[in-house]
Amino acid sequence: MKGLARKFTRSRSGVAAIEFALIYPVLLLLMVGMFEITNAVIAYQKTQKLAYTVDQLITKAPSVTAQIVQKTMSAAVSVLAPLDGTNATIDVTYRYIGADGKISTSWTQNFPSGKKGSVLNSQLPDNYSALRDVGYLTTSVRYNHSATFPALFFKQLQMNAESIVRPRPGKPITCTDC
């Protein structure tokens, strides 16, 4: 019996398999975690790009209609591909800084509802404080990113992005039916 116990404790066969069995779950969890983090970073970058794209497309026109704004936002959602664009909500607000420095909201739109959006009172960049008689467009995007493996880390992350673009100086961008 003593010889059998000594032989068992000195034997090294199967040690690699036991070590692998202990380390494998940790390695698998790390790999899946890196995959989820990478997907979340990509979703965040695409959300930022979506906000910027909507701003750039709308500021090209001197006047728009609610239908044009909705079509622009609908087309811009393709920036999220291959992510699910139905999880995105976009609010666009056009504000005007008057000669007296007062900021007034000219119009707002929401996607996908097509109704008036919520007025975005975003923090203006420092270089905007001295501007007079100029308008700017603010786009806010909220995107709910669903995890690939929701049981392991998180079910959903809400991505928020905002873009502020000052269109060409002069006439404000009007929206006839917003």
C-alpha cells in the first residue's frame, strides 16, 4: 500500500490535462470578454459617427422639411451597419444665437417617431460663446447595444453621442413643418 501511494505521488502523467482544465475557463472568459469589449467600442464609435453624419447632411441645405430631416436620419442610420439600426434614437435641434447673444430654439425633430424632438440644451464649445447671428445644429444619438453573450457580462449598454455643427454663417436653416 505504501509503495502504491509513493508511486501515485511521483507520477506526472495527466498533470498537463489537470492544469489545462483549471486554466481553460479563465482563458475562455478572457477571450469572450475581449470580444464583448471590442464590439462595445465599435458600437460607440459608430454611434459617434452617426451623430456627426446627421449633422453634416442636414447642414448642407439652407432649408428643410420634416420629411427631408426624417429621410436624412433614416439614411444615416445605415452608418451603424452591421449593427441593428432599430435600436437608435436621434434628436436634432437647430438653435440660433441672436445679435444680443440669446440662444433660441428654431426647430427640433426626433427619429424614428417623426415628431418634435426633445430640445437639446447641450454645452456649447468655448469658441461659440462670442458668436452672434449664427445658428448651429445639435444632434444627439442614443443607441442600445445588446451583448452577444448577455449572460456573462451585460445585457445592454446605452451609447450616447452628440455632435454640434455650425453651418455656414448667414441665414438660419429653416424647417417649414418641424
